[in-house]
Amino acid sequence: IQIDQTLEGDEIKPMQSLYSFCSESEDLVRSFWLATLCRQTVYEVATEKEEQSYGKVNASSIIEMWDNLLRKLRVCLLVSLRLYGKPLGACPISIKSVEKDGNFSVFEWLARDELTMSHKQEEINSLEVACRMSNRAFDPSKPEGDGQNNWKTIQRSCLSAALGESERAEYLVDFDDDERLGALHLFLKPHNIGDVLVPHRVLLLAKKWGRKPWKLDILDDIIDALRAIDVKKHKRLAYAARLEVWQSHIRPIYRAMLMGFDDVPEVSEEVVAPVLSDDTWVDAFSKAAAQILKMVGEITFKEGEDVSEWIPMVEMNDSTWPPVRDCFLLQRLVFRNRVVNRYALEAHLTLIYALRLCNDVGKL
């Protein structure tokens, strides 16, 4: 390490290239070890320099930048291990990529974690409330996360990546005693905002159901989650979520049913064709589809009302890392809003009912 003798106080930035490397590297484990070694080196040299300069050089301020870096790496490691094997965002996770707008949604991280434990809205709501009230909650991006006991709590939480969904679900029953399964909500408490997490669960469940359309219980969970979005408070978001489920996941299956798979690239013939030949599945699916389409029609807009206007949902908070910001994924969802023609909606509902009664596309 080299410290320029002409610099004073906060101007001293030792090992800046290594600091930048640790911030940008996607190899989080090696970055953490390297940052730990750098921090120790900086500590030893800066402390010596502080003594030699009779306090002119402030060792604490120099070491602080490395302490903050290690805490950010700690958060990245926690999330990557807790959600191991699941997509976290638009690119591999690193400090720099997390701090760049449009790469990651912390709210989506929490929603993914919730869905590994339960799909049921009541159970998830109870989890969110319990985590907000828990005296075990702490912020790993702050000094409070440096203590040995809190380190062990984070490690136990990460171990859950090796557990199955049924084992994780036990956490909801025994919240106080099973520390191994500490939800991300305990460590990302400022992001534990129920109104923001519900629409994320809708979107994640819809994608999961799209991969496993025979699991109609997931479709029922989607409907429950859609109903959990407060229409009075978040009208445009509720509408956008309902429309997204219909347009991207339900409607393509009907198109494939009526016109064949060649013109419907959104769905896999290999996955969907077998369930379309199951009359019981088709009937249950049609009931759920009609429910969702009616839910779209329940939300109306006045003439001239901007359906794609984004209303901020959270207060910005820079006291934690990652900082709390409005979710860009939900903003994009609302920006895509378009008012559905009422006559077209009624026509689609009529077709759904006709298919249920007839149960034979050829006759229609």
C-alpha cells in the first residue's frame, strides 16, 4: 500500500484499484476474501500513519470505506446464497451491478424468498408482519451486522438454500425457534412493504404456472394474490397485474387451443398440448380464466384518465443498502397499461363460456 505524503485526511484513497475490483467483481466469495485482506492491510498502515502524523491522517475514515464495502458484499452474498439457483435480475450480482438502476429489484428478491416457503396469501402476510416485529431483524449493510451472533444468523439463513420447499414451509409454523430459515425480510426490513411484494408474487407465480400449466393450484394462488392488491390504493397497478396475467399467460393458451401452436410462440406445444386433451383440466382452467378476465373488467377508468400513470409507492430511503426506491419492474408494468375494449372483453368471456359448454373446439 502507498499513501501519498502530500495528501491529507479524506483525500487519501489507498488501494483504489483493488477497491474498484472488489466492487465490480461477480465472484463474491473471492471479492470478500480480497476485501478482507485489503481492509486489514489498510488498517495496519493507516493506524501507523495516524500515529506518525499525530492524528493529521484519520485512520478511521480510511478504514470506513473498506468496512462499508465488506458490508455491501455481505448483503450480496446473503441474497445470492439464500436464493441460490434462482434468477436474481438482469445480470450476475455484484456491488456495482446492484447500484446500477434497472438491474435488480430488491422487492422481487423478497417475493422470491416468500414463495419458497408458501404460496398462500394469509401465511405470507403473517410472515411479513412477524419479520417487521421480530427482535432478530437487523441490517447487514450497517455496523450492527458485524457482530458474531448476527454473522451466525446470516449463515443459518443461507443454509436454507439446500432445503426443499416443504422444509422451508415449516418456518412459517415455527417462526421463533427455527433460526436456520431466517427470511430475507429480517435483513432487508426497509423493503418489507406488503403492497409492493404482492404484485411481484403475482408475476412470479404466473411465470411458474406457465412452466407447469397442469398445476392449477398455482393458478388459484395467482387469483388470490391478484385479489390481495388493494385496488383503491393502487388501481393502475392492480389493473396492470390482472391484465398481464391474462394477456401473457391465459390468452395465449386459448389462441393455441383455437388456432394451433404454430402462431403462438409464447407457449410450448410440448408442455401445453397434453393438458388441452384433458377435459377435467380444460374445465377447471376455463373457470379460473373467466375469473381473471372478469377481474380485469372490474376495474374501470374514466374518460381521459391516464391508465399508465405511475403513482410512487414507497418513500426513498438511503440509510440502508441497497437503498429503497420505487420498483422499476412494477413501473414498467404500469407503463404498458392499455384500456381493454369492453365489447372485446365481453366477447372473450362469451367464448370462454361457449368452450366450457361445448368442450369441443371443432364444433365452434
